[in-house]
Amino acid sequence: MAEPPDGRTAACVSTAWIILLNKPTYPLTVWALIGAHAAALSLATIASAPLYALIPALASRSAWSARLALPLVGLADTLYSTKLMGPAAGTELFLFPCALLAIVGFSAGAAIASRTLVILIYCASLALHGRYGAPLEDWGAEDPARLFALNAFSAASLSAFIGLRFARAK
């Protein structure tokens, strides 16, 4: 029988599940805020869901790999979503929870992995900010502001969940 995961790995798995379970609600929320034309594009953000679904399976084989994979999957998802929706939509704000996962997902003994991930996320942000090109949707005048508000709230909520969940992880 497999040994139960350590606290940090269990918190990573919980976070992956929260993200995975919320993926289908994003297009519905976008639809309610902006309309069907925007929801169709936001459906493409669900493409990353299988990567989050792999985190629990990975955790059962290698706790360290799961803790490493979660911020990397989040980084890829954030960059992909920002290209799709455009930087004005605020999806880049999800880089903050990615960096937070890179910090809290590792003990002091794994500081090199944690620091490397934080540097990678930061460098990706520096390299790509303002260079995504035009969004794949021609947004109306008020649409980006609505998306930004939604994504700012969502990134803050995810960051709060991560902080609360990892606060009890050992």
C-alpha cells in the first residue's frame, strides 16, 4: 500500500483539484459577464485541465515531481491563457499564485528547486510581458476591464486558498 503524501504534496494535490474543478466554470462566468462570443474563446482555456489532472497521479509516484510540476503547469497555463485572452484580460496575474506555489511547495532543504522555479516564472514574466501580441478575440470596449476584474478576483482567491491550505502543511 502506498504511503500517504507529505503535507506539502497533499496541499499541491488539493490545489490541483481546486483548479481542475474550477476550469469548467470559467467559460460560464465569461459568458455571463461578456457574452457567448467571449465564452467560445475562453473554452480553449480548458485545454490545460488534463495537465492538472495528472498532478494527483504524479504525486502517488513522486511527491517531489508533483510539487515541481504544479507551478510549471500553472506557468504554462497562464502563458497560454494570456496569449488567448490578451494581456488586458489580466490572466498574467495568475503568475503570482504560480510563484507562491514555487515557494510554499518546497521545504528549506529544496531551496534550489524553489528558487529556480521562482526565477523561471519571473523571467517568463519579464520576457513575455507586452509581447503576447493581439488577443485572439476582438474585445469590445469594456470587455477587457470585466475580464481583468474577474481574473484579478480569481488569482487573489487562488492565492488565498494556497496560503490557507499550505499554512497547515508540514
